[in-house]
Amino acid sequence: MQTETWIAITVAAIGTYALRVGPLLWTQRHFNKHKADNTEARLPTWLSVLGPLMIAAMLGASLIPKAPSGASWVATAVGAFVTALVWRKYRSLGLPVFCGVLSFGLAFVLLA
Amino acid sequence: MSRASNNSGLKQGVIDGLPLLGGYIPVAISFGVIAVQAGFSTLEATLISVFIYAGASQFLLVAMVAAGSPLWLAVCMNLLVNVRHVVYGPNLVPYLTQSKAWPYLMHGLTDQIFALAHTRLPQLDDSKKVEWFKGVSMVAWLSWILGTAIGGVAGESLTQQWPVLDSVMPFALPALFLVLLAPKFSNKRWCATLLVTITMALVIALGPFKNAAIPFAALCGALTFYVLTSHIERKQSHAN
């Protein structure tokens, strides 16, 4: 690979890291300043609302099957339903995901 | 979701990160295949996964480089796709400890790790938080690197041999997001906001602007939240 391509990849890597770490450091400094002043630091409401919304948006975008078809959409609905159902019963992390993938796979294979 | 168990922080992090494998490995294998097809060696593709470590933007970067696009434009587009990460760190700060390790660990702050950390960190003892984050992010990072290397070496034959697994395993990611989000469906305002956000992301991701789906859907959700909040406040002030 050419040197210029490596430079571009290095800049992209540093930039991506900066996007992850920069806002964290800035917010940590803001929180520490409040701590030193004995005042309570809080995230702005819009920012704390955006956290769960980003997860919801990731959920929406990831619901699209890898190979969209009638069978894969029905399997997605089945998988989501089973995941939610198992979560409601056990309130854990791994088991609902496992059951969701298993039911998605079964529905996908049976319907395809 | 249940409270964190008595496991050590690192072990708990590794366990919590296991569901990510189903989503990460197939996508990383696809990245390895595409990067090699685009003219990168397996080593180069793997190094991209080591250092950039950001799914969609890696695909975009490799595709643009292979298509002969100007490199500055490829870098700008890469950063534009990753700009959504700026809200992740600040949202975690209230749950972080004073450890100096956090800035270094932020290389591992992907979408999925943020989703996990945002739910799990508030439940953990302070003494376990750094180790938990190390465990969960190492599982994710190593699976992404390993998947890319496998994809570069033998990805095409693997996906041809087990096409069903290739289609089924990625469902682990929406299942994981659903579990992480489920406790938030606690009142009408949040239910409506989350449903609007999920639907918007789904609809946008089905169209040509897939990369805009997450930030745009989140903004639509935020707008919904504010409209509903001001409506509720107005109703309460009328009632008083």
C-alpha cells in the first residue's frame, strides 16, 4: 500500500480516537471543577436524553436483516418478540440474547 | 436487568461482552473479505481494524480508497460517519471513577460498548468499573481483529460454506440493543420517544442514506421527547 494511503488511515484512526476521547475529557474536567467547588455537576438534559436515543437508533438500524426477504423479516419479528419475552421473565443480559438468536435462526431456516 | 453479580470486574466484562461476538465476527469477516477484494493485504486490513476500529466507517474508507477517491475526502467521510461518538463519552462520565485509565480505554468505545456500558456501569461497584470495561472492550476488539484476519484469509469460502450462520448470527446485535433498552420503556413519554426513534432509524437505514440513520433518528427522538415534555408540563400547569 502507498505511503499516502497509510497517512490517510493514520489520520482517520487518530481522528476517530479524538472523537471518542475528547468529549469525555472535556466533560470529566467540567465534573471535576464542580466537585472542587462543592457543587453538583449534571449533564445537560439534551445530552442525557441523547444517550438512550442513540441506543434506540442503533436498534432500529440493526433490525434490517442481512439478506432482506419475507422470511428474514418474519424471523426478525419472531426473534425480537422472543428476546423481549425472555427479558421480561429473567431480566438478564445473555439468556434473552441467546434465545432471540436461536428463535430468529429457527424461524429463518423454517421459513426460507 | 439484574444487578451485576459477584464475579470479578474483568470476568463480568468478558461475560457481558460475549453476546457481541455474534454480531462482530460475521461483520468483521465481511470487512476482511471486502478489504482484500479492494486490494489491501490481510495484514493491512487487520491493522485498519486494530487502529480505526469503527465498523461502518472502515467499510466506507476502504471502498473510497479502492475507488480512487481523494484521500482527504475519504478521511473526512470516515470522521463524519464517526462523529456520533462525541455523545458517548460525556454520557458515561457520571458513572466513571477517577482512574487515569479511562482516556486510554476510550479506543474501545464503539456503539455496542457504549450501549452496554451505559446500562451496566451504574450497576457496578466503583472498584470493578475499570476492569469491567477492560474485559468487555477486549472481547469486542479482539473479535473484530480476529474476524477481519479470518475474513482476509478465508472469508469468502467460510461465508459460502455456512450462509445460514452468516445470516443468523448478526441478529445478536438487535437482540442485545433490545435488552439494553427494555428497562427504558417505563412510561408513556419514553415509550413514544423510543418507538419514534427506532422506526425512524429503520426507515432511514432502508434508504440510500444508511450512515445518517443513527444520528438523524436520535435527533427525531429528541424532538419527540421535548414536544411531549412541554405538552405534559403545559397540561400540569393548566391543572394547577
